[in-house]
Amino acid sequence: MANSLVSIQIIPKTKQGEDVIPYVDHAISLIEDSGLRYEVHPLETTIEGELSEIFSLIEKMNQAMIEKGSTNVISQIKVLYQPSGASMDQLTEKYR
């Protein structure tokens, strides 16, 4: 079982104030390519996995935003680290 849940909202700054949705779509594609379990929500995406693997992915996402042309990136994250195991299903089961 994974030991962490991390929610991330990535906010790239574009050079000419262009729409950031293509950047966000690219960031989400990197999450998808990682093979980690995730859920996209309106204001953030939650990732389930090992903390070190998720942090490495967040670094990759930030670097990709710069490579895509962003001048800087703000990543707002929330972390649940629970060595005994953490899952989105456990936290939300009573609401489903």
C-alpha cells in the first residue's frame, strides 16, 4: 500500500499571459505517465504513492513547465504521509 497522498495545484506563469490550461494538461499527462494512481479535481490533482516518488514527479512537473516556456511555477501541495498506508479510497469511502 502507498504511504502518501499528495494534492498539487500547479500554477505556471506564462511569458505573455497566455492560457495556462495547455501547461496544466501537460503536467497531468506527466502524472498519468508515471503510473501512479491519481484523481483530477477542479482545483487540484491528488496522487497516491510513495512520498519520494511523488516528490520526484513534482520536481519533473515543475521542470517541464519551464521547458514548455513558463517563466516560473508555483506548486501548492498538501501532503498526507502515513507509513502504515494511505489511500484515497480510505479517506473518502464514507462519502461514496
